[in-house]
Amino acid sequence: MFKKITALFLLAAIICTALSGCGYEYADDLELSREYSREFAGSELNVYNWGEYISDGSDDMLDVNREFEKLTGIHVNYTTFESNESMYSQLKSGGVSYDIIIPSDYMIERLKNEDMLTKIDVSSLKNYGYIYDEYKNLFYDENNEYSVPYNVGMVGIIYNPTLIGEPEQSWRTLWDEKYRDMSLNFSNPRDGFMTAQMILGQDLNTTNKSDWKAAADLLKEGKDVLQSYVMDEIYGKMETGEAAIGPYYAGDYLTMLDNNEDLKFFYPKEGTNIFVDAICVPKSVKHLDAAMLYIDFLLEPRIALDNAEYIGYASPNRAVVENPDYYYYGNEILYPQPQDTPPVQYYHDIDPEIRKYYENLWIDLKLY
Amino acid sequence: MKTFSKIYIALMLVFLYAPVAVMIFFSFNSGASVWIFDEFSIEWYEGILFDTAMMEGLKHTLIVAVLSASIATVLGTAASVGILALRKKISRSFATTVTNIPMMNADIVTGVSLMLLFVFFGRIIGLSESLGFLTVLIAHITFNLPYVILSVIPKLKQTDKNLHEAALDLGCTPVQAFFKVIIPSIKTGIFTGFIMSFTLSLDDFVISYFTCGHYQTLPVVIYNMTKKTVKPDVYALSTLVFVVIFVLLILYNTVQTKSEQRRNSRV
Amino acid sequence: MNKKSFGNRLIAAPYLVWAAIFVIVPLLMMAYFAFTDNSGAFTLSNMAQIGKYRKAFGVSVLYALAATVITLLISYPMAYFMTKMKVSSQRMIMIIVMLPMWMNFLIRTYSWISILANTGIINTFLKWIGLKPLHLINTPGAVILGMVYDFVPYMILPIYSVMSKIDNSLLEAAADLGSNAFSRLRRVIIPLSMPGVISGITMVFVPSVSTFYISQKLGGNKNWLIGDAIEYLFGAGPEYYNVASAISLILMILILLCLAVMNRFSSDDEGGVII
């Protein structure tokens, strides 16, 4: 009996291993703008990215990681995080090492300040020229030494008019008693605070403790009305009509729209946060050369196109944005005309003492 | 009374299986939602094969479960024999305490304390990465060991000491006597310990979550998936796992019943 | 003879060393973190911060107690009725009760969302028959339900296994001496099944009080239970490890205290492993 059961388990393990290789059909017409050497075949590349942030082979699109593996023979070990803060924590603890991470602007600034990033030579990237100049030399990486832009975006409010009609185009709606138990807010501190800071008309990077306190008080006031604090759970909640209104990233709204065409979106009149998520290489990198190949691969017009269509965020890649076949070509939510663009602010890395202060305010908010 | 007890049991089973039924039902949903049903479809079952993350997770889980249960079974069986031979009160109470702690403690405390240990030592010896396959394996062995000991010790207490001494008198070496006399008489205990360890290891989420690093086991993969939109593919995989275990348990049960009947008829 | 038992004693050594390194040292490590700051200097400030979390502790204990009591109340009759079944059906029903335990607990919890959600199965049904929908999800009740559901087999199984060993002749003797069904239950069955009840309570209370998933998914993620706070803080970066360790340490002590109190109620020492 014992032997039989062990044999069964082993058999199951073998079947799983065998199966994990099949299923996806590789593209046979993958046009690339450069050669990818196979000299690093057999090595492993640890990639740490946001959830739902790469084309994964569903809906007849490319599975970016699998295509890269096929091309170079490098095994991509792909894991995801749900906030800049949790990514930072994993990296800082030293528990795990990564070769590629994709944090947002302010987190890149922090990682750079804490000497946690490896310098990369962007001139060695053959596809770097596709990146628009307006996304180069930004505050978090003035000399383009540490990062390559991956996506850009703004935060707005998604709502379901069949459930709540047309709300006022303000962050205030998230506090509105009318939408009790139907509204959501962010469950990460930086974005959560932003919603309150915008109402209060604050600088998002204020170093004034009383500003943060005022924002925290406002958040506390709105807590009772909310249904829930969420990150990517918002997809399910908005698509099924479980929740009726909530803030999220513009690109994700377009993805939700595919599953629930009732949903609508606006940028609140008070203004909003704009962000750049960029590809970086942490200090703990094990295969810098393989990582550089991967970065160049992500910039490939065909790869960037599938990623942009899958993820739904605005792309900093001209080969995507100027391609008339691009699904979101000229989309006014992703690429609004200057007159339709709300006042926007970037997050910056904040003095550690202030950061600790607002992080503790956030903890207080979540405690009974 | 009879009907009342039947109704009660039936109601409890409805309670126990309602979520399972929901899971199986929505795994056949053609839409992407797990609570609004569109049409019947098996596309998510096909989709599982596409999902490298889930398949890798499953592979990791099986490897860790098989290895940790085997190692814990060997180590734990040896420990049980040794613990019963301990004479000093202090060493006995030490053994009792270290066996009880992982079972009594909350998983989250076990998980974070092990993580602190691994990360701390990783930093001391300058590792760029302290969590991974080895640490999750160590963690699983650690929480499996008490369950092996718990199932072996009662069997050891039941064995007739004279048998062992008779074997020695008849010329067995102590090692031979151990394998020819003691092991066969505690076989069922060892087996129970192995199965319990395997189950616990397969199902563990909390301790793996804190100790696995890149080596994500299936529950950790599923946890990350439930942070995003849960699609019916997670349900499809769970349904498959459920069916496999169901079949295994039924097989195990019939085999056991048959062997018991055989034994009874021989008597 | 003496030599032999020395050899036997020695084979416990690998385990004892293993347990010392991976059971005792991690706990000492946690205590070390709890009483030091980021630079490693001794401090009591982490412990001083605990006051902030006292409500989270209180609510966690309260929810876990409620879940444990409800679980006990529904499991006890179940175990009792199971022992009254035919022996062959008993084994089958055991398997059926155990089977959901083999399913991933995250999935088990998650599928309750499908049932309880505002647009979920119960409310869809209520709307369909023309009743007003109920607010079920994101309530304390939903969290407690999740705890009860996830851990109920851990209560049924120990009670059942103790009860099924109660000697039938005891009950017959009690009946012959004139006691009715109720007093047989009160005087024979309940006292004799106490060890099972105690270990069931332990096995439900400990995971309930320390859970960090159920409340996030079924409770709306607005207020943390203590397990959620620990998870968040360990995820918020190494600078929070110290205070998180302090909370974990207190949680551990709290659990051990609860278990000690519980063991005082049990007549014999079945609470732990007897070696």
C-alpha cells in the first residue's frame, strides 16, 4: 500500500512536470529588431513585476516570458507584487534576489537613494530609441542610469452608472453617504493618502506632518462609508457590480471595460497622480547580461505592443503609440489631449522620518 | 430521533460542501467571473495547462510535500524510539516541549520566527538570497515532525518489549532487531505519520508564505492569484485536486475494508 | 543491556538538535527582535507600541471565541450522531467530513465570497423569489462564519474519535440503573468525551485567533485582526520587523495562556502530547 501510494505521487509529479511545458503555441512570425544571443541559455532570470502586468499568452496574445525563454534559452522565474511597498520590503529583507524589478517613479528614487539599484548602460540597449524623450531624464533618474520606462498612467475613478447614475466628478464621491457600502478605496498607503490629499488641495509630497495628519483624519472619516480597501480585487468587484465606484489606474479601467461594458471613468477635477513604472535592475542581480537582454526584449515593438494591449496602460514606446493597428490607438483616456488632462502630480521619495510618520498613520487607520 | 440525526448530518454536509459545490460549478463557467455564471464550458481546464505559474507551484508543492514527509518520517521514527529510551527527566521534558511547540503555536508565529532566523543568518553569512527551496523544506520538516512522533510513539508503547529481547537472544544484532521486529510492529503508525505530514505539507499556506522566497508552492501561488481577479482556472485546478484526492481516499478505504474483512474471515 | 538503551537514546539526538535549531532558536530570535531596534540596540519601545494594537487583539480573541463556541455547538451533535451510525458508514462519513480539509483553505474561503456577496448566490436567490437582499459580506458575521467553516473538521474529528471509543456497556449500565437519555448524555457521554472537546477547541481557537486571510477576504479589509497586522508589518519592510516580532511574541504568549486556562478545565492532561 505504502509503495503504491508513493508511486502514485511520483507519477503525479512527473505528469505535472511534463504538462507544464505544453499548452501555449509560440508565435511563428515573431519579427524582432535585433538578434538575441543564446549564450546565457540555461541560466535563470528572476523577474518581479506587478500583477497583471505582462502579456501572458491569453486571448491569443504573446506569452512574453515564454517567447523570451524560447529565444534565449534563459529560464524566466516570474513573480508578482501588489504594491511598491511590498516589493521594497521583499527586496530589502534580503530573503530573495531579483534580476529585474518594475517599480514606480518614487520607489525608484528611494531605491536609488538607498543604493539598492545597479547602474545600467542604456546605450547598449538597441531598442532604447523607441522611448519618447519626455519620459527620459525624469526626476527619479535624471541621467537615465538606472531605469527604462515600461508604462505610464494616471489614477482616476471608475464607476457603474447603472447602479449609481452619474456621480460628481470629484474625489469627494468616495466619501459620499449615497454610495455607502458600494464605494472602494486603495489599500496601499501612498495612493490611499492621495485621494484625501487631493480633496485637501495638498502637495502630494508635503513634508508637513500636520498635512498628513489632516489627510489621515479625512480618510478615517470616510472609512465607515467604504465597502472595502482593495488593490487588484477591484477588478472582480467592479466587473460583477459588487461595488459601484472606486479609484484605480486608468489602464485597468480599460481592461475591466472588456468584461463589463457599463463601466465608466473620469479623472477627478481636483487633479490626480501621474506615474511612470520603469524597469530596473536591483543590486542583488545575478545575471546582469541576461537582464539587459530581457529589457531590450520588452522594448521590442511587437512585444511592447502586445504588452500595451494586454495591460491597457499608456505606453512610453513610440513604436506602439504611433502604430495605427494598436488597439488603444489615440484612446482619449490613455492619451488625453492637453486640454482634457487634469492637473497632475508625481509622487516623490519622502524624507524617511515623514514617511515613517504617514506609514504609522496608515496603520492607525487600519486598526480598530 | 433517527430522522432528526439524519437531517442534522445532512445539513452539516450541505454546510461543508456548499463552497465546494460552488467551486466545482464555477470552474465550468465560460465567463471570467466566479460568481456570475454565463455558460457551461471546459475552457478553464484547458487553460490550466497554459498557466506556468500554477503548474510550477503544483510541482514545487509536490516536491516539498514528498521530501518533507519522507525526511520527517525517518527522522521522527528514529526520534520516537530514542525519546522513549530517554531516562533523565529534564531531557524528556525538553523533548516533550519541542514536540508540542510547533503543534500548539499559531502558524503565523512559526512562519515569521523561522523567516527571521533564515533572513538573519542569510545576512550574517552574506547570502544575496536567504529564502528558497531549502528554507521551505526545512520549515515543512519542522512542522511535520511532531505529527510523525505523535503517531509513532503510541504504537511503540504498544509493542511487546519481550519480542525485541527475544530477537536479540536469538542472535540478531540490535540494528537487525530494530528493522525486523520493531519497524514491522509500528508500521501503521509510521504510515499514518507519513500521510499526515504529506497532507499538512500539501495544504500549508501560512508557513510557506513566509519562508519560500522564489520557490512558491501552490497555496502561495493561489494566494497571489486571489489578490488579483480570481478566474475560474483556480477553481478548475482545485476541482482536479479534489477529484484526485477523493478517488485516492475511496481507494484507500476500500483496500482497507477488504483487508480487514480478510483478516476477520481468517479469524 | 545498558549499552543498547544508550544507542537508542542516541538516535533521538538528530531530532533534538533539529528541534533546538528550528523550534527554539527562531523563537529566541523573535524575542531578540522584539526587544531591539533596527540597529540591534536594546529597547522597550516595540513593546510600548503594543497598546495601539490592543483592540485588534481584543477583537481577534472575541471572534475566535465566538467561532470556537459555534463550532463546538454544531460539531458535538454531529460527532454524536456519527457514532450512532453503522460502523461501515462511519468510515465513509469520516472521509466525507475530512475531504474538504484537503482542499486549499484559501479557495474554501474564497468561494464563500461567491455565496455571500451582494451579487452572490444567496442574494441572487432572494431577489429571484422577490425578497430584499441581505447584507452578508464584509460583516463580522461573515468573518466568524469563515472561521467556523474552515476549521469545523478539526472539531468534529477529535470529538468523534474519543466518543466512538466510549464503551457501550457503560451506557447500558447507566440505562439499567434508571438514567434517561439526557442524564446519560450529561453524566456519561459528555465527561468521557471531554478530552476530544478540549483538543477540538485548541485546534479551532489557535488558527482562528491568528488568521490573516479570512478577515481580509470576508471582512472587507477595513479593520485588521491581529494576524492581518502581523502580516502587513512583515510585508512593510525590515524596519517594521521589530514591532511585528513584538506583536507575534505577545500573540504567542496570549495563545499559550488561553491553552493553559483551557487545560485547567480538562480533568486529565490530554491537552498535549504525552511522551
